Amino acid sequence: MLAFQGGKPVGFGCGGAQMVTDHSFPPSFPVMLNQVAIIRLGAVIIFLGVALGAFGAHGLEDLLKENERVETWDTAVLYHLFHGIGLLVVGLFRVPPRGVWIWFTLGILIFSGSLYALSLTNFTKLGMITPVGGLAFLGGWLMLFLRAGLLVKR
């Protein structure tokens, strides 16, 4: 369903999840999800984190030990789960802070994703992009810090 404001399309949605587009940042780039969508995103991310943690401890144990990457995998899972919980918390705000969920999700994909891939392949150059994911995590937390006053007033 397309949403209109002042005769111009401003968002689209399906069921309980609606995305609103911000026309000041690349056109039609979704920048805000509602509470339901963010909580669902957090739940899916945590589900995947638990599954990857279990798979690493049981199904991939021999490979991770052979690659000497058990600790690397554990770090990826830890940050994956921690920021998934962060997404759930962000989703609890009546009006979730714009952008925080994007930074957390990018951080999970880049930071944890590169560590998962590094653990499986032992291709050490993947470690060069891991800090970019760490910066995304920091960006999300900084954005949450800067918008905390607005969140309480809403």
C-alpha cells in the first residue's frame, strides 16, 4: 500500500510493516521502519545468531579448530547477538530513532559477517573490512545517544 502526504507518495507498506522514505537522502531509500518491523528484524537477527552460534559449536567445530578460529567465530556471534538485542530495544520506542537500526544491521552484516567468513575460509584479508562494521556499530550507538532526549520526550 502506498502512503501519500500532500498529494506526494511518502511511503509504502505491507501488513503491519510500513517503510517511510526520506526524500533528503537518496530518493526512495527506506530510512525508517515502524516498531513491528524493527522488532521482527531484531528477532530474525537473533534467531540467526543463535543458529550460527550452535552451528559453530557443533557442526563447524572441527573446521574452526583446524583454522584456529574458534575465538573469532565466538566474537562474531557475541556482537551479532548483542546488536540484535539492541535492535529489539530500539523497536520498543513508540517512534524508533531513524537510522539506528540501519547502523546496527550494517554492523552485523559487515563486522560479524566478515568474521564468520574469515573463520570459515581463513582468508585473513577479510579482517581488513571488520573495523568498518565496528564503526557502523559505534555510529548506531552514537546516534542513539544523540537522540535519547528526543526519544524520552516523544
